[in-house]
Amino acid sequence: MDTKHLVDPDLLPALEYMPPFDLSLVTLPLVRSAMADMMNQQRAAAPPSDVVVEEKRIPGPAGAPDVRVLIYSPPGVTGTKGGYFHIHGGGYVMGSPEMMDASNKAIVTEIGCVVCTVDYRLAPDTPHPGPVEDCYAALKWFHANAASLGVDPNKIAIGGESAGGGLSAALGLLARDRGEVPLVFQLLIYPMIDDRTVTRAEPHPYAGEFIWDAKSNHFGWHSLLGHAPGAEGVSHYAAAARTESVAGLPPTFISVGALDIFLDEDIDYAKRLLAAGVPTELHVYPGAYHGFDVAFDADVTKRFRRDAVEALKRALTK
């Protein structure tokens, strides 16, 4: 499959710096280390920000370790604000909250909300349900401590990118079913929500060549589930697309690139939400591969970011 001719020209240079992940149990520690080094370099080069960042350790799920969270707050803003509970990506197997430091600071500045981002345990070290239960424990803490954080407990949104979007979709189902934390919105950025994508007999002919391919996707899902993807009985709290019903979920924003391996599963999920009467906004960006927003100066990235931030702002400020 050669889809390079379909890539937005503004996004081509970034491919030189972002080859597909070569993931295995042997290479995973090296990939994690390389990602952490790149993240630290980006943070060191970032311009100064007056957003207040505080690290906390909060009680984890029953019998599990404490969970680390980072709280991003706007300086000098009085009164209660909306809260955005963020979950980082990384294929369920890598990454940390710091990887979206610049993005979360920008969201705080542009919206005036408080962001709580969670350092959930990674697979395969901790398979399902550990990661989503870490996220739920942190979300429940965020809601319970909203007043002290300057957050309106009735204006909390969830969201994330890639595996973070997948965990957000699963978290939305968990919050709906447990009925303890009300949510006003979910922001799903090219979410990883269906393990069955890698087992389909006829995969999309033009999606999934770059950055996160079928091999990486198989490794990520196998790591999270503890067995090969596509099997019967996979929990919808692991793979949100497995849910029998999406009714009762909060209004949802989904965005994905036209060349992303998650294209079909994300469109299908949006269609199910719409059919269930859930207010849903879907954006598909032509010429965009998975993680295309690493090319932050590209016009398509600017459109993508504007669409997402404006949707979150509407949800948290109306």
C-alpha cells in the first residue's frame, strides 16, 4: 500500500522525523525512552507560560497504587471554571501526561478552564482494566475536589488523543454506567476504540500506512487485552466500540485523519452516537495520517486544533 501521494503536502516533512513505531516486548523500553527524551527536548524549547502546573498523587483504584495527576490552572482567574479531564495517548503502551504539556497549557489559556491530566499505568505491564480504572479513580477525585480546584463539578469534560481518546471513550461509558460523575462533553481525537480493526479481512486500502500501522495497532491491543485482538468477549470498557449501546453518552466531538488507521472505527462510532440521539460533531481531515498534528505549522493542523478547542470551549462555557 503506497498512500504517500494522498498526504497533504504540508504534512510530508513531518514523516521524515516520525517513522512507524517498531514495537515489540524487546523494543518497547527503548521506544519509551526515546519518546521521553523527545518530550523533554520539546518542553525545554517551549516558550515560557504563566499557567500554573501542580503535581498531585491521589488514591488509585482499590488495591492499586496511587495515581499521579497534573493540574493546569489559569493564573488570576476568579470564580468557578469548567474542567477538562485529559488522557494522553501512546497506543496504551507508552507516553505520559507531560507529552501534551504545550497543548494543555494552550487549552487553559484559550478557554480559561482547569485541566487535570492523568498518569495511568501502561500496558503490557498493567493490562485492562488497570488503565481505565486509574483514569476513573482520577476522574472521580477531580469531580469530588472540584470546589477546591476552582472547577464547577457540573461542567467537566473528558478527552484525549489516540489511546487517550480510546480510554476517554471507555471512561465515558464507565461514568455513564456507574452514575457517579456527570460529564458534559467528550473530546475524542483520533481515538483508538476497536481492537477488531486489525482482524478485518478487508482493511481500508488507503488508511494506516504512516506512524501507527497495523503491526503497531496489533501490539497495542494485544498488550492492553492480554491476548490477541478480535476475540469474543472483549469488554467495552477496554474497546469502546464493543459497547452494545451508546445511548446516554455526553455530547461528543470526534476528529480523525482520512489516512489514519482508526478512520473507519471512528466514523462508525460517530454514526452510532448520532443514531442514538447523542449530539455529535465529526471531522475527517483530508491528507492527514495518524498523529498528523506533530506538524504544528501545517494549515490542516491549525484547522484541526481550532475545531477541537472551539468545541471544548462551547461545552465548558455555555
